[in-house]
Amino acid sequence: MATLYTLDSLATHQEEVRKSRFVAIAARVRTPDEALRFFAAYADPEATHNCWAYRIAAEYRFNDDGEPGGTAGRPILQAIDGQQCDQTAVLVLRWFGGIKLGTGGLIRAYGGVAAQCLRLAARISLVDEAFVDCHCPFADMALVQSRLPAYSARIAGETFDGDGVRWRLAVPRDQEPELARLFMNLTRGQGRWIVAENRRKP
């Protein structure tokens, strides 16, 4: 599986295409709601168009904001995917300069400025994680918890019952099988370990 990236900080890039000004603004987002808040925060009502797209794992949306269908939002999304980005939102603002660009020109302009913004951005790689629901007896809790950092595992959720602790763990996928074996050894087979779901690191 190819390495995916997200942005380490807010990124911007500006180009002029046949007298129209295009400004791309990109950021890391973890949820669709966060993406929509980002677009609302950085949209400019003075711009002719505020077009955008986001990709968060399998979820994505795009918006042409009045440009001809398929000429703005989709090329921005394709730029996100083409740059191997995830958990990424890109807003492209356009100030019309009086010269129509045509369908092909719009696609190249929106996709190009978005792609260049992402190329120039400070990026970090995303760790592919497995989510695990496990139950650990109280007697083994401290020992198991002390071993988690060695596997880059983190506790994403914690609840207690009468017998022990229930953890939701996020574990790098390539470390999960080995950590599962260690967990069962440390709990002498008394613990429970269920791979619940997989996702990119939040």
C-alpha cells in the first residue's frame, strides 16, 4: 500500500491564469464537519467562486460553487488523490478576470493550483492503524500498559468493569499481530483481543 500524507500546517498557493486570480488554501482535517468549518472560515464572499474538496479515508465531497459542473471541485479532489494526500481539505478561491477559460481551462486551473499547493506544503506521513477492542484483567493492567509504547500503540478509549479494563487501542497495522501474541501471553490467555476496525491515524 502506498504511503499517504497529510499536511503538517496550513498551506497556501496563488496563481494568475488569464487575468483570473486563483488562491488555494489547504489544511489537515479529521472529520467532514471539521472540513466544512475550514471552508466556512477561509471562504471569501468577495471572491467570484469558492470551490473546494476534501478526502478523509473513504469519505470525500467536492463543490463547484457555480462553476460549470465537474470543472472545479472534482479536479481539486483529483489533485488531493494525485498527491497521495488523506485527511486533507483544499479550498480554491477564484476572482474572475474577465476572460473565460472554458471547461478544459477551468479544470487545469483549479486542479493545477490545488496540486501545486499540496506539492509545496509541509507534509507528514500517515500511519496505517488497526483498531483493537481488548479486555485486560486488573492484575495484568499495569504490565500490559507498560509494554504498549514499544509497539507505538495508544489507548484511544478506556472503560472499567468488575473484572478489568476495556481498552480501545490504535496499533500500527504491522505491529498488531505481534502485540496480540504478547497481550495473550501477558494475560495468560485470560484477556480478549478483537480487531474492531481499521483506519488512518487521526
